[in-house]
Amino acid sequence: MSEVTLNHVAKSFGPVNVIKGIDLQIKSGEFVVFVGPSGCGKSTLLRMIAGLESITSGKISIGGTIVNDLPPRLRDIAMVFQDYALYPHKSVFENMAFGLRLRKLPEHEIQTRVNNAAGILQINHLFERKPRELSGGQRQRVAMGRAIVRQPKAFLFDEPLSNLDALLRSEMRVEIKKLHHRLGNTIIYVTHDQVEAMTLADRIVVLQEGNLVQYDTPDGIYNRPAAKFVAGFTGSPPMNFAPCRIGEGGRVLHVAGGVDLPVPARCVDECARHIGREVIFGLRPEHIGVPTVDAPGIERIDGSVLLVEPLGAETLGLIKLGKHDKAAEVTGRFEPDARLQVGQNLPIALDLNHFHLFDCKTGLAIRGNGW
Amino acid sequence: MNFNFSRRTTVWLAAIIVMVNGFFPAVWILLTSLKTETELIRSPITYLPEAATLENYMTAFTAQPIGRFLLNSVVVAGLSTALCVLISALAAYALTRLRMPHRNLIMSLLLAISMFPLISLMVPLFKVMRELGLLNTYLALILPYAVLSLPVCTLVMASFFQDIPPDLEAAAMVDGCSRVGALFKVVVPLAAPGVFTAGILAFVNAWDEFLLALTMMNRVNMRTLSVGITLYQGEFAFPWPLISAALIIALVPICIIIAVFQERVVGGLTAGGVKG
Ligand SMILES: Nc1ncnc2c1ncn2[C@@H]1O[C@H](COP(=O)(O)OP(=O)(O)O)[C@@H](O)[C@H]1O
Ligand SMILES: [Mg+2]
């Protein structure tokens, strides 16, 4: 009942095209996250859905109704803003009740709804306070409460956690996810933080300069990135990249720096179609480590350690592949007991079952069926 | 001499100069209004009235219809202020919130207009009001007063609106307000200090205005206070104590208004609505 559909939606501010024709279907009850670097148009797109920005062209519908010409108050959505946007002159209770009062709900209904929402968020004891008397985390809860009481078709969140410190942020992340399970409303959530996106979303929209690059589940985004941009945006640390050329009938990747890697058998056919092309080779850090078992697709290479970053549970190592001066440098994830030392030479295992190829110019992924 | 004052001393000194400069005339008028005319012209002069009398105040009410002047002034100043604040709130909103082209040009023009000498507008305004048949009606003053205070009120309110986070309005609009609703339910209450500042400016402007009041209203019972007070002087005589009493009567409403609203004018309301 509350699906959100975008049809060729575009936006320009004067001569500047900020959103460049986006098609998107969000199912009822789905948690969708818009993610992308700062300035890519996430907020603008969200505000267009909210009705706070006009739509230059295209159509947006919410719950089956085209809302292009409806003001925000008639779109039946609620929004949580980055800076909370609580009404400073109203108490916590009145902040939450404001939308209900405007809709002229009976007083007992207002009381019930506000009390319920406050119960969920554990802010009942704050009712009499003014926003300035609250901590950042409490303000965030009130802002969410104000959205919940409305029982809208969809919740829109614009970077709601970016003003909180790291600990509170992960706590609120869990709360938001619980809230979604509990209420089941459609949620559209904007963030520039890929961790938030991966942990919260049913599906993720990756935006780059006003274009939709990929719309997929977190698994799809992570394991089957549609473009180098997506691959480089997700994971921490993100995917390693190195220029490479496909040779020998699609069976070998000549990676810059004189390393030759065999293409796994199931990928040879697709690679054969790109023989001689300059492409970009990509491999995630978790597929680079010390050799343990020999298995098909696992390739051993001599490497040397350039830098060690112990994180506690794991250690990141910056590894130079091969001996060549211009050898590729990649980051791998190692067990802490691998005891990496800077300058150390050691055999490195690359799990090529998980490699990616991207077009040099367009950055789009080159991928056969079933990769 | 040693001029090595501390910072504190300097601040106090400046404050005292401002206070004396501002209050001395008012106090002098108050004292004068309590003296008899004979005491006033006697030499050597007395500073405090020898036998304070309220007689001048009585005479002020009997010699001229000052009650009526007062009413006229309140009506004219009050309504022109309301009109001016309403319009300048909308104008200030447009200038700060809607992405208006030539916004800075418009702001500069407003500033320029607010410096326009009133005297140059007198003749055209008089002609317009006569054509409209508005002479000797409240509208003849309400309209021009509202317009004359518009630029400065708009600028004052714009500077206050600018400090209110746009997301507050966005939140109100999502919550269920129309754009204008959000303006009057959220922006204006938060900009209350600015709104009251603008309102007081407009009110005082209207209250003090003389030239237009003299020109537009020639029937005695339509006179406003500023003009009415001049009626106390005779052809050859200046009954200073009587005029002083009338002046004090004219001052009272302004003092009341400022006393009532000064708390509101003190800012700090917006703190805490956004992250901070
Ligand atoms: N009101 C505006 N006028 C002109 N350009 C704007 C306006 N709002 C946003 N932009 C531009 O649109 C682009 C996208 O902005 P935004 O949606 O806020 O990005 P994000 O939320 O992804 O950081 C930015 O380049 C920004 O400069
Ligand atoms: Mg943003």
C-alpha cells in the first residue's frame, strides 16, 4: 500500500543538473538506503520525494498516487532531519504532537499515540523538556518519535545519525532497525556511510553525481558491484584495484607490475570476449591473505609487506605483489597471529574466485552469467 | 592626568553618558510638567519643583481633547504597525527563504528607500489621499505609515529569519503546515524578538510622525498626539509646563509598550532546536 515509485525523475537547479533521470521502485515495507558521497544528490532526491523540492521532470508516486503536485503535508510521509529540526519553542510532547494537532486528531488519540511512540523510544520522562535541554541522542529520539506518531505511509531519514558520536551511532542504528521490524513502514534512508547502508538496508541505491549506479541488496552491492565506483565505496577497507590486460584467450590477466594471474575456468569464456582490452582488476582485502589450503582459484604470489595496521580482531597489511618497481600494492586482511612485519617477504594467497573486472573508461563491471 | 582606565570603567562611563543623554530631556520635561508656569520662569531656576502640582495634567485634558488625540494615535500607530509587520514578515520570508533572483539588489533598494526624505513624498501623498477621499480618515495615516516603516521592518525581520534553520520549516511542512502556516506557526514565533523589534520600530515611527499627521488631518478631532500637542501653544505664549504634561502623556503608551515587550525582545529562543 505504500510503495514509492520514481519514474525518470530529474532535478536541476538553474543550469545545473543535480538528479539525472532516476527510475526506482521501492516496495511497500521495504527499507531502502540512498548512499553516495557528499554532494551526489541524495538529500535532493529525498526532499523531492518529501515534496520539499520541486520535480523538474519525471513522476514520483507514493502508495499509487502521483504526488508531483502535492505539498509535503498531503503526501503522508514523515521525515527525520540531520539536525533534528525540533521546534525549539515547544516541549518534547508538543513537538511530537504538533503534526497530530495540525490534523485535528482528538486529544485522547494524540495522548495515546504520543505515549506509545515515547514508550518505544523510551523518552516518556522527557515530555516536559524543551529541545535545548536534551542531549544529541535524546533529540534524535524525539525527532524519530515525531515521525512515528504520524503513522505515515513512509519514513524519510536524511543522515539522521551523522551528528552523533560513533558509539551512540551504532546504538541508534540498531534501534532504527528494530523500529523497522516493529512498525513495518516503508523507510527511505539517506547516508554517506556505507556501513550504515549495508547494515540497515533491504536494498541499497548507490548514487553518483545524480545518477543511479546500482540498486540492489547489500549482498549484491558488496559481492556483485555494478561499477568500480560501487566497489570502491563499499567495504572497509574498500576493494583493491589494479590496471590489467586480458590475454591468452581469456585465460590470463596481466596485472600491472608484471604479475600474471590465471582466470578461473568459469570466467574464461567471458574474458575471452575482452582479449587485449585494458581493464581494471579488483579484489577485496578479505580475498588476500596468507596461504592456508590449496583450492581451485587460489593463487600464490610472492609479496612483501609495506605497512601493517593492527585492528585487534584482524590486521590489515599493505602488500606489494611481486618484485617489480611498479608492482601493484594491495591491502589484505590477516589473522593477528600472522605477525606481519614491515619489509617481510612472504607468500600471499589471492582468492581469484572472487575477482572483479571493470571497464577502464566507463568503470562498469565486466561480468559473465553466474560470477 | 592618568587615562589608564580599566575596561570596566570605560564601559560604565559610556553607559552613563548614553543614559544621561537619553534620560535627561525626558526627566527635565517630567519635572517641568510638575511646576507652575511662574516657577518655571523664575530666576534663579529651581531644579526640583517647589510644590509639585498635577494641575498641568488636568489642564492638558480640558484645554484640548487630548484623550481623543491619544485614541487617534493609538489607532493609527497600532493598525499601521500591525499592517506593516504582517507585510514585512511575508517580504522578509520571501527574501530569505524563497530562492529569489536579485535578492541582494532588492535588499539594497529597500535600504535606499528607507533613507528617502519624507518631505519629497508629502505632496504626492497628499494628492493621492485627497483623490481617494481619505483625508481626515485614519487610513490617510495608516497606509503611509505602514509603507514608510516597511523597508526597515523587512530588513530587521530578514536578519532574524536568516538565523532560523530552514529545516525547521521543512519539518513543519512535512508535519502538516502549508508554507504560510509554517511561517506563522514556526518561523514567526521563533523570530519573536525580531518581530517585536520591528513592531516597536514601526509603532514608534508612527507615534512620533508629525509632517504627514499635520497634512492629512486638519479636523481637530482627527489630530494625532504629535500634532495635537502643538495646539496647546497660544499665538504669543508657550505654556511650557502644560506642553510638558502633554508630552509626558504622549510618552506613557510608548513606555508601556516597550516595558511589556522588552522581555520578548531578548533573544535566545532558537537555541537547542538544531544540533548545537
Ligand atoms: N538549493 C540549491 N541550489 C543550488 N544547488 C543546490 C541546492 N541544493 C543542493 N544543490 C546542489 O545539488 C547537489 C546535491 O546536493 P545534495 O542533494 O545536498 O547532496 P548530498 O545530500 O548527497 O550531499 C550539490 O552539488 C549541491 O551543491
Ligand atoms: Mg545531504
